[in-house]
Amino acid sequence: MNSLERMQLSLTGLSVGDALGETFFAAGSKLFDRIERREVPRGVWRYTDDTEMALSIVETLWRYGRIDPDELAQGFARRFTSWRGYGAGAYRLLTSLQSGANWRTEVSQMFGGTGSYGNGAAMRVAPLGAYFADDLEAVRENAILSAQPTHTHPEGIAGAVAVAVAAALAFRVGEGESMQPVQFLQQVVENVPESETRSGIQQVVEIPSTVPAMKVARQLGAGYKISAQDTVPFVLWCAAHHLEDYEETFWATVSGLGDMDTTCAIACGIVALSARQRGIPTAWIEAREPFPDDFLAASSPR
């Protein structure tokens, strides 16, 4: 599997997890019953901003073979669809970029100049980890570049690095490399800069798979605060303990509740790369809203 193929596989896993996870917000009082029965809805599953931004990551890598933050910012602005569930900060930023503002100026002023530590840079980055899976240094460097157009806070950047590294490691597992959950998480920790996000991942290293995902989510967060440090540790725990089974990854992750479209997008974008034989169900792929007709149309591989 070449770099473009594995990037596409991760994107498919991410987008299906995102779209299916999003449907659970409409479950209301039936939420827990649906999760317990593993009930998926009929009809088309609409993806959210998680997937829409991941499309731009993939297009940038497809075209340039690396992340160019200027090109990526333009891609985010071009694809921005206001009703896809963007956070308030991203909504304001991308609206400004569509009006011709400079992303460097705009992002440097966000949140009083501290930058965003939200989970947005993490939610879209798994395909990048897949693309550079053979080179962890390139994974880290390009993950940082991919965060810059929207996230300058160290936590937002750390979340992107952690997820990208996890995706790269998951691909290696899919290629036959043996890796226990503890080893998987430790390798992620070793590649993430000092941060609350890194400390959270360190916390989950020793949490065994016998602990219910909901309990882990209550302890660490599952995106309730929409921050990287409140999202990434739980998601990586779910992925690490279900690397060989995409469906199990989804159900474990969604049972943590919280920011369900984003947590499932991240976990499923990672595990799509390792599960292979127990990968994304065809029916789930067919239920997900199709990608835009112009996706990759203006791009050409380097």
C-alpha cells in the first residue's frame, strides 16, 4: 500500500466514524439503547467539519507531498461550509479567510493571542500520519504545519502530533508489526511535546482494556470541553485497545459520549489503518454522504 492509498484509507475511516458518530447526537433519550444494541441509522450519514477539513489535508498532501500551511489555509477556506458544525473560533476564522484576510494575522489574534487549544487540529490529521507512516520525524513536522492555520496553542499542536503519530504506528501494525496497547501508547508519548495532552496520554498507558470506555471518558474527558487535552488521551486509549477491529473501535469510542463525531473520527481514522481484515464495513461506507464532486479534481500528485 503506497502513501496515497493509505492516506485515502484513513480518510475513509475518519469520515465514516465522523458521520456515524454525528448521528448519535439526535438519539435523545434512546442514546444509550442505540449504543447498547449497536444500532446504526438508516439513510445518509452527513459528515461534519472534521471530514471537511480532512479533505483539505488530503488534497494538500496529494498535490504537494508535504504540508504547505498557506495552501492548506486556502483549502480550509475554500471548502468551508458553515452548517457542518464548526466551532465558533474556526467559524470566525474561516469566514475572515473567505473574505481575503491573512491567516497568519487572524490566527495570531485568536483567544486573546494565546491561540486555540481545541481538538480541531487533531480531528483532521490521521490521514497525514498515514501518508508519512514510514518517517515519524516527517509525521511530527507536518502535523505541526497542519495545525498552524487554525491552532497555535501548544496543546492544539500536541493533539495533532499525537494523533498523526498514532496513525503512523497503526499503519505499521496493519503491516504486521506486533504492538501491544501499552507499547503503542508509549511510542506516541515519546513523540509528543511536553503538554497536558502528553500527560493525559501517559495516564492512559496503564489503564487496561477491562475498564469500560465510559469510565475512562469520565476520568479523562471525551471532548466535553472540545479541547485537545480533553479529547486525545481517551481517543488514543480506545484506538490502542481495538487496533484490530474497526467496528469495536467505533462502539468503544462512542460509548464515551462527549464530542462523539470528533472522538469517533479520530479513533476510526487511526484504526482503519491497522484493522485491515476487520476494517470499515462496506454498508457503513455506502451510508456516509459522498465526498464533493470536486474532491481532488484540481490536484495532481507530485
